[in-house]
Amino acid sequence: MQITETSVDGLKHEFKVVVAAQEIDAKIQAKLQELTRTVKLPGFRPGKVPLTVVRQRYGGSVTDEVVKAEVGEATQRAVSEHGLRVAMQPVFDVAPYNPGQDLEFKVVLEVLPDFEPVDFATIEVERLVSEVDEAAVDAMITGLAGYSRSSGPMTEDRGAAAGDIAVIDFAGTVDGEARDGMTATGHELSLGQGSFLPDFERGLEGARAGEHRQIRVTFPADYGSPDLAGREAVFEVDVRELRSPVPAVIDDALAQRFGLEDLAALRASARARLVKEYEGLSRRRLKRALLDRLAELHDFAVPPTMVDVEFEAVWTQWESEKEAGRLPPAELGRDPETLKAEYRAIAERRVRLGLLVSEIGRRNGIKVSQDELNRALVAEARRYPGHEREVLDLFRKNEHAAERLRAPLYEGKTVDFILELVRVTDRNVSLEELRRDPDETDGAAA
């Protein structure tokens, strides 16, 4: 086997491989001979099938198997002999093999770049922090009280309005056909909360207890159920009762509804939850600041195919957002080619940062333990109540799915490692500023 590097263009390496016909034919012959001892064919005793019959029956598949093995071996040797670290799946250009002729093919490899991370001690990043004040705790307690409020019979002589609770029976149809999920009995609908389609809630305005109404609604074009999206439905609605919300009293009894001893314990619990929320926001902003700084300080070539793959993911997401009507008007009016150029730059940045973080982790022996991966797997499964077993099975059987859990854990551990080495200064800010999307102010790419 002769392997010749024919071209180096940045991170792309091309190799020409020639395998002598005698070598290929000898391997094909050896495999066919092996088959004669094991193959079972009607009319022949085991181990007595003539070589000519085996060649006629299996010659093509054996040849393909031998050629595939030669391609794999040549690729491994090229990588090993030249000390390359492959970035993406190699591309092969292999012509059909003709017996008696040398096998020639081309291997194209994109490799990972060589670069040296900066001295982290020279980096300074700012951590935004916000204190949990009593007003924030009060707001959370008030919100909890709102969730636990009760209701009582309406005492006013009037029809339903926003803020009221209508106890209703309803049955919906589309083109006269009943559909799953469009029928309920004794449902308590809080008007004005947006839990039902706006057309439905408007159809109940002014309704009184004991009244029957027919309400027509049109499902949004981006409705979650495709067979209902954009369709018109008719609901037959009976109003059983109208009720008024009764605000919950903020006292020890409220705390006990949440399984706590008294109001002081509820406030302590609320404060702890807010502290955790603020710390999470602070960490996200700090991580973003660090990655922005790393992106500024590193400018090395990245494999074009990796950028292509990342760009396709970014652009597909953009098109999905556009299709769902979630893009701002200013974004829709821009020149598509300019947008694509900007998103390709974002894709390149993401790839470069991904390679940088991966290399830092590799050099410093950062690994994700099986225990850490298991905890992440359990947390992911809990996001799908009632389907935990299916989720666990999916991730345990699918290597790519498991990698989607491992990657953010690895990145998080590597970021934590870097943050131990850089200089971090704290700055107190308001909660509003802590929550603000940095892109709103500095336009940095994610």
C-alpha cells in the first residue's frame, strides 16, 4: 500500500492511495477460500462447496468488503503517520475495483487546528451580582398566594367578565367531528388569563349561569396540533356557575398549604429560591462574558465542514422561527444574503469556541464521570412525567443522545476550571440588568 499526501490546503489534507492488484486479489482469494469451509449451499456438503461457485455467489460482496477494509486501513495509516487529529468524517473517492488492476482512491481529511490558549491569568471578567431584597421576597409570596387563592359564588347580578371564574361544560367539533381534548365537564375557566383561545374567552363575555352558548374559534396557524392548526371549531358551551376569586391571606395558614410550618419558614424558602435563581442568572452572564473574552483573544482557522454543519443548524432554527412568526419585523426585512453572512460568522464563532473549550479540557484532564452523566440523565427524564422509562432507555441505547447530555456537562466543568484561573471582579446591579439579554446592549454573538 502506497500513501502519498498530494495536497494540504489549510486544515484540509488530501491523500492518494494505491494498493497493488496482487495484494487485493490475494485478500479476496483468501476470504473466498475461507467461505468455502463455512458456507452452506443447497446441493453441497458443508465445506465442499467449489471455489468457483463461492466466487460466483459471493465474489462481489467479498470484493466490496476487502476494498472497504483497505480504505479504512489507509485512512488510519495516513492519520497516524502524519500525526493528524481528524475533525470530521473523511471523504473518499473510490472507483469500482477491476480484478487484476491496482486499487486507487483518494482520501480527503479535515483536521483539528493547532493553537495555543492564552494565559488565563491575563484575563479579567466581570461578574454581575444582585442582592435579594425584601421587596423581591414579598413579590414571590404574593405570587404564591395568588396561585393558592380560592373562589366563591358570585354575589353580583351580572354576566361573566375578565377575572371571573366560569364553571362550564363544553364539547367542540371540527367540520362536525368531535376531537380528543375538546370536551370537558365542570371545567373552571379563569377568564382573562389566556389559558384558552382568545375567541373562546370572548365568546363567554356577559354569559350568565345557566346560559348555553355556541362559540366559534379559529386555531392559530402555528397551533401545537397540526391537524387543528388554522382550522375553525364550534364549541357548545353550558355555563353551570359563575364564581369570584377570593384572595388568599398571607399568614401561617398560607405557609402550611405549601407544607411549611409558618410564614417565616415560607419567607425563608422563598428567599432561598430567589438566591438560587439570582446565582443562576449571575453564572450565565459570567459564562457569557468569559466566552466573549475568549473569542476576542483567539483567532485560529476552523474546519470549514464543521462551520457548514453549525451554520445549517443555526439557519434551520432561524427558518423555523420565521415560519412560526416569532421573528421581529426588522429581522424579516433584511437582505437574506447579509443575514446568512452574519449567521455564518456566528456559526464560525461557536465552532471556534467549542474547539477551544474542548482543547482546554483535554489538556487539563477534564472528564465527565458516569455518576455525573447518570444524574443528568435522571434530571432529563424527570422533564417528561409518565415517560421517564422511555427517556432513560433512549439515552442508554443511543450514543448520540447520550453525547448531547455529556457535552454541556463537559463544557460547564471546563468553564469552571477556567474561571478558577482568570481574575473575576464583582459588580452589584439591579435584577433588571442581571436579567437583561447582553445582545440587547452590546450586540455580541451567542
